[in-house]
Amino acid sequence: MHTIIETQHLHFAFQTGQKILDDLNLQVPTGSIYGFLGPNGAGKTTTLRLLLGLLKKQDGDLTLFGQHFQRHRLHILRRIGSLIEQPSLYLHLTGKENLEIFRLTYQCDKNRINEVLKLVGLQQAANKKAKNYSLGMKQRLAIAIALLHDPDVLILDEPTNGLDPNGIIETRELIKQLNREFGKTILVSSHLLSEVEKMATHVGIIHKGKLLFQGSLQQLQQLQSQQSVVEIEVNDITKAQLAIKDHFPLKHVHGSRLVVDYESRERSALLNKLLVQQDVEVYQLAVAQNDLENLFIQITAQ
Amino acid sequence: MVASFLLNTKAEFLKSKRTMAFWLTVVGAAFVPGINFISLVARPDRFVRVYKDNPWQQIINENWQVATVFILPMYVILVISLVVQIEYRNNTWKQVYTLPRTLADIFFSRFVVIHSLILFCLILFNASIVIASCAANLVHKQYTFFDHAVPWKRMFLISVKIYFSVLAITSIQYWLSLRFRNFIVPVGIGLALLITGLTIHSWEHLYYYPYMYPAISFLPNFEKIPSFVQKAQLFNAIWFVMVLLIGFFDLVQRKEKG
């Protein structure tokens, strides 16, 4: 798989010296939905703004479609649709007029306006002023604008932010549909892992300006199983520790419970056997699945 | 290149549809002629005599004198800020800068819209003078506007002269409006500079002062000294080009856009 968006050793700092991005190497594969995940203030928006040229690059390299951003700004922007933070709309104009403004710049066919309105389900509201739209409708109109020129890449910054559950589902389905049916590569940022998990094919986790994880969703899920633990409740903690110490590295003790890394079913059985053989009473032995949410907190807490 | 600039300028025009900037242009243009209309209708006893021999010349001078010194510069200051505010208020700069448009295109297409609005305002102003005078004549038959030809050429020449006189103000205000997100700042600075100009109107080097160029180009006491007016025209052109380039350079250099 080729990468369509790439950053190399991207650094960014405020004038006060505060580091926002620290050696960021983002690699967004062609045709993916790349979930760019991180808590608020992690540097997601800064990264996306740098990718779009809204911020002046300080150090490192930005490549989109295999071309350097600075040297091919117009050419690159022609192939990107974007939605950064809140929707950018001319509230005194109708939905259709908003699209017309962008259509003139992109010089695309007039039919495109109706096509994208249909795609985001706003035909009925096309002639209403944008200021009378609900937040969900504004968001959809903003996505329609981003789609107008049929770009290869969509960059969406927290597109579900502030939406009601219905709006969130609709937006997510739309993103998946655009990827599946129209082959668009979509870079979508979010601070909610559950959100990313439901639509992304690839994930990048950013925290305090550093990319802590990058890979496919499967790889993230593997990491999740690697991070699962076995919890054993016993009568005698000291004895139990002695019994297993040569075979299993202890993670930590939790009252009357021992916690060790989960390895496999067979190893869990061996663990039990070792304890029983040493006359330790085992009251409970359970695999604690570390869910992604926990994993995310763990990764970002490091 | 040229074609896309024209299309983008058209898009910029579309943005000003139904905005305050547009309505200010219409209302601003009709303001002084409207007040003159009321005076003409209310006090025929006084004005029939005043506008007897050369009614058009008189009424045109009357309107322009009031408009050029304060109202026109004020309109220019406000309309520029309002046009630029369309982007700030809607938070749309970021969308503008992520369009495949060169910075020059973004900068100058909006400037073209601003100048078109100013020209439109001047045309409406002239039309309003004619309409207001004719309407007053319909109310009071003693007026002689219908008996004299409308001096179109003179109106045109004054308008052109006055249009050129605001050029320096347009580039200064455009730069300020782009620079400051808060609407109050460019308008406040512009108003302060305009009022300062009015208080120093007797300064012998007033031709350095951009906000007084409309007054210099129209008021009779300046007209008496052609060299003074010529100097003002020269500095007007220098200010216009220089500040426009500074404004553009400033935009290019800005680290954060949108």
C-alpha cells in the first residue's frame, strides 16, 4: 500500500518555545480511513493545519501525493477536501449559494452541486439560509463543500464534534461510504477511540505532539490482546508469588490478587497448575481484556 | 490564470450578497441626497431662490461638499471592514486558504470587490441626487430642475476625481481590516485618522495626509492652489501602491492563516 500523506520529522513549536509537535512521522496509506486519535491539545489540529498550509511549516517535511507541499501547493490543494474545526460557511447565504461560491473556484460542473447535496442528504434544505441550519446540517454542508471537486483525499478534523448520536452515526456512515464506494482516502481526527474504532482502517495515536502508535486497526487490536492480563485471586500471596516466579513475570499485586501478562490459554492453565501444586488455593482466575479505551489511556499515560 | 481570477472574483461578489456591506452601499449613497430632498421639500421658501439660476450645479456641489469630507471616507472605512469581516465572522478564512488559489488571487479579488462597491456607491449617489431633485421638483413646481439639463459630464468628472481621491484610504484600510480580526480596530483607527485630518486641515503639508485627499480634491479653498492638489494626487498614488504592497507582503509572510 502506498502512502498518500506523509510527514517526516515534523516539528512545531509556539513562539514561547512550547513544543506542539515532536518528530511526527505520519503515514496515511492510499485508500484508507486513517483515524488520527489523541486527547484534546495533543497536536491533531496543528498537524492537519500544517498539512493544509494554514500554518507555516517550521521543521520537517510534508509530502502529499508524493509531492512536497510548498512547491506544489495549488496542485495538492486541488486534490484535497477539508473541514477544519467548526464548519466554514457563509451563514447569510443559502446552502446552494455556499456551494456555488466554492464551485466557481474549483470550476466544476453545475450538476455537482445537486450531486453533493444529495450525497449528504440536504436537497430539501438547499435553498434555506445556512444560519437556519442545525449543527448537524451545517456539518453536512461543510462535508458537501469538501466533496464538491471530487478530491482524492478528505481531511476532516473532528467531524462528529458536537453532533447528536444520530448525527454521529450519519457522519460515520457517510465517511465509510465515501471510502468504500468512491475510494477516497480519509484522514479523520477524533479524541474518541470508540469513534475511530468504528470506522477507521488505520490508526495513529498522538499525545503531547508525539506519535505513540501507528498501524492498522488489526495491529492496534493485537496490541490490545498483548496488553491483556490474568488476574488470580489466592489465599496466600507470598506463597503464590514464589510458586510462579520462575515461569511468569509478575506485573503487580492487587490486594489478594496477582496480576500477570496474558500469554495464551495453555499458559493460563499452567499458571493454575503451578499454584495448585504448591498448595495455593485459587479462588478465581480471570483474563482481563484490556479494552481499547483502557489501552488508549495507557498509551497516552506513558 | 486570468480566467480563474475572474471566477474567484465572481465568487467574492457572491459572498457580499445580502450583507451589511451591500446595504451600507445603498443606504450610504442615498443618505445625503435624501436629506437634501427633505430640505427641498420642507423649505421651498428658502431653496427655490437658492437653486434658481443654476439648480443642478448648485445641488451637485451641495451634495458633494457634505459627502466628500466625512461621509464618503467613513463609508469607505466601514465598507472595507465589512467586506473583510464576512470571512472573519463566519470563520471561513481557513476554507479560503485551503482552496487552490494563489495568495495574490485571494488578496486582490477581494480588493476588486471593495472597489466595485465603492464605484457602485458613487453611481448610486449621482442617481440619488438626480432622483431626489426631480422628486422635489414634482412636489414643488417652483423649482427649476426640470427646466435645466442634467450636467452628466460634470457629474461623471467629479465622481472620477473623488473615486481616485479615496485610493490611498482603501489600501490602508484594507491592510488594517485584514490584519485585525476585531472589526472595531480598523474602523476605530480609520475614524481616528479621519478626525485627526479634519482637525489639522489647515496644515501646510496636508498633502501628505491620505484621509484628507477627498476634501483636498473637492473643496474650493484647496482647488485654488493647483500645486497643492497635484502634490496630494502624487502622494495619494504613492500611499496607495506602497501600502497595498505592504499589505500583500504582510499576508504572504503571515505564519498562521485562517
